[in-house]
Amino acid sequence: MGKQKRMTCVVYVDNTNLIEVVGLKSAIEGSFVNDADVSVTVKDAEGTNVSGQTWPATLTYVTASEGNYRGIIEDDVALTAGTTYYAHIDANAGANRIGHWEFAFVARTRRAT
């Protein structure tokens, strides 16, 4: 698998957080992938899974979307505000339809505006 429009992840300490893969698309076929097994694992800078949630966590296909998947990073995940973590996304839609992405995020403290 190749292109996806974007992956978004704003993670707040001590909150239930939504993680999304938007527009998962097959680079070979050029079509949106709506039938993949998609998961996320959150790791620290040393590559160790962050405690407080069972990994990998499943991202579920959003019905009637074009390759969108959503999952939860639970409020019990042991995150420290200001620390960089890495989301590892894996997508498997069968033979020759495999994808893997990693991106960094900094955990934040949610503040009122």
C-alpha cells in the first residue's frame, strides 16, 4: 500500500484520544482501501511500547468513507507532557497490499482556551 492523504494524531495526557488514518489508498491499484486490518502501536524514543494499553490497538474502517480508519489511544496510556512518542501504523489488506508508517508526536496537556 502506498498513499494515504494524512495521518492525524493530537494526543493529550490523561485523555481518551482518537487516532485516524485518512484516505488509505493502494499505490498499485490507485483505489481507496476499505478492507484492511489497520493497527497502531505507540512507542517511546527507545522503541519500547508505552504502557497502559494493549498494543497493537485496532483502527476500524469508517463505514462509507474513502479509506478512513479510526482508533483510540486510551486515557490510561503512560504519557508525559512534552515528551516525544512514535505511532507505528500497520495496514494489511492481503498479498502485496501491506503498509507501514511511523510518525512522531509530542504528548500535550489539554488546556482551556
